[in-house]
Amino acid sequence: MPDKPIFPTPQDAEAAFYDAVERADLEALMAVWAEDEEIVCVHPGGPRLTGYAAIRDAWRRIFEGGPRLKVRLSGTTSVQTPFAVVNTVIEHISVRDDESRRAPVVATNVFVRGTVGWRLVLHHVSPAPPDSVNEVPKVLH
């Protein structure tokens, strides 16, 4: 297995995360996560997943159908310290080839800086009522 990438900034790590989601690339997605049993992921309406193996398995199931999700971000806020960053974003998620199936959600992404750069330790997503999201999403790619 090749060496994990080094993300010099939390923005690099977050961009790699969303790029991997759109490509349904499990290896690239998991390369963004810290390899720690204390990492946490919560998908909308789903249980709290703790640990690398549980999170990997959940994303594997999401990606089984191949690359089908488009994600656009808006409303980004960020709180940064030298060793941790908390980003909140509105994710405008749609299914490729069917823009009518769009679901805005609110995500919190927490990154920590370690010896191998920035890594994701928390991705928590909650539904957002469509009428509460009136910002135009910015295109990632």
C-alpha cells in the first residue's frame, strides 16, 4: 500500500475528502481520516460510528453503487487553533443525472494536525430544512 498523503492544511484535507466522496474512492477517503479508534462519523439519521473500521465499512456501503454523488458547499465557517480546526459547511448533495434528488445537509468537520499533516477526526452531518438554505453553492471542481 502506498504511503498516505500528507495534507499541509486542513483545507487540503477537506478538499481531498469531498473529492473522494464524489469519486466514490474509498482508499482516498480513508486516507484523509486519522487512523485512530476515537474518530467519529455520523451520517444523517444514522448511528454514531466510532473507529476506523466502522467508518470505513459505512463508507464502503455508500460507495457500492460507484460514483453517483455530487457535492457542492456553501456557508463555510471555520474556527482554527494551531492544532485543530472545526469547519461547518452546508453540503448540497445530489445524485448524478437526477438534480431533482437534492438534499441540503449541515456538516461539521474537525481536523487535527499531527506529524503526518492534517487529518479528519469527526464528520457529523444533519439534515437541513431546504428553506433554511438559501446560499448559492460554490463549485468544488
